Amino acid sequence: MATEYYFNRKNLEWAQQTQKKAGEKMEEAYEKMLEIYKVIKESTAWSGKSKETFLIFINLVMQYHGALIHRQLEEGKKLKTSCNFMEEAEKAVERCLNNMEQFPADSVSVQGMENVQ
């Protein structure tokens, strides 16, 4: 049995806008976390295991966010990922929107694909 996929232009445009906003917010969050990380790491007002534990936690969160937006905490170290996942998701939605324009609903190609089982 064939799986049917229906793409609604409005939904894809919404997804594209949401994806772009998510990428921007991820960048902003990463920058804020980096600032917090540096301030706490250099601070002498907080010490001990609680400081170490918090720095480890925020470092892990930054690694996760960094992998999504292709950023890294320490200069000179390359990421193991070869792409910016947020940008790739945005490009995928863009390609889908562009492809929809190439196949109008009344085209012979689309009508032929509807009959494929």
C-alpha cells in the first residue's frame, strides 16, 4: 500500500518561517550561554563542586546547541558534524516549496503520479 503525502503551501511557508526563527533563537541562546559560561568560569565568587557541576552542565547544553547550529565552544576544535542542522532543515523546506511550484495540481505529471500504486 502506497503512503500518501500532501503538502499544503501555507503549512510549508509557516514551517519555513518557524524554522528560521528557531535558528535565530538558537544562535541567540548559544551566545547568551557562552557569555554566562565565561563569566562563571572566571568568577572567584563561586567555587567548589557546585560551580564545577554547573559548568559541566552548561558545557553539555552548549555542545548540543552548538552541534545544531554548527558552532563550537573552544576555538580551534572542529565539530564532528559537517553541517548546520538548522540551516539544512530550512533549505529542505525551501526546496519543497520550490518543487511545488514546478508541479501545478492540474499538471499531467501530478495526475499520473496519483494513479501510481
